[in-house]
Amino acid sequence: MLVHLYTDGGSRGNPGPSAIGFVIYKLDKFNKLDQLDQSGLCIGNTTNNVAEYKALIYALARCQELGAKQVNCFLDSLLVVNQLNGKFKIKDAKLIPLAQKIKTLEKNFEGVSYTYIPREKNRLADSLVNEALNYR
């Protein structure tokens, strides 16, 4: 099963109270997106970049539970996309084990891709982050 995964992570303050959000869609027989799952949750105090990585970790684990074989990930963090695609070196020591965890999770799928999208194309995942932070 091919899924499209939209993730977002954010913090209020940097570091500060943080949350993640993700939405998982599968393509139906007419190549339209059919929502499978969504979630938003608080993850404690951390930085925005750590939250972006953790959103992807939680969401990839959920994709595995749902039986996905191929995952196309869409993020509004150009930094994370470029780091995971090998275009940027990961310099922040806090991000290295998170990126390693993602690379380990990737092995559970036939393929995983990372694509940058602007925030306005990631509204639902972004709203799940803000909703979680508003009701923490």
C-alpha cells in the first residue's frame, strides 16, 4: 500500500512546549487521497527541529502499523527534508540519533521519500500541532 504522509512539529519558544501532528492518506483506486489516520500530541519541551523529527518518527511507526509498503513524506521543514535526503549535513547533535531512528524505520518499507511543501499545503498537520499545544 502506498501512503502519503504529512507531518509537522512545532514549539512555542525554541525550546519550549512542543507538539507533533501527522496525517496519513492512501491513494484510492481513482488516485484520490483517502484519509487513514491523523494525530496530534504534545511531546514535552524541546526545539522546533526536534519536534519536526519526532513527528516523522511517530508517523512512520504508525504507517508501519497500518501496513504501508511505500511512504511519500511531505514536510514543511526544508531543513529536515534536505538532511534526510543527504543534501545537508546534520550538525545539531540532538538531531543525529533522531535521523538514525528514521533511517532504521525506513528499513520497514519498500521505499520512503521526503518532499518539501510550503506550510499552506500542510495545514491539517499544522493545525493538529497547534490544537495539541492549545489543550496541553
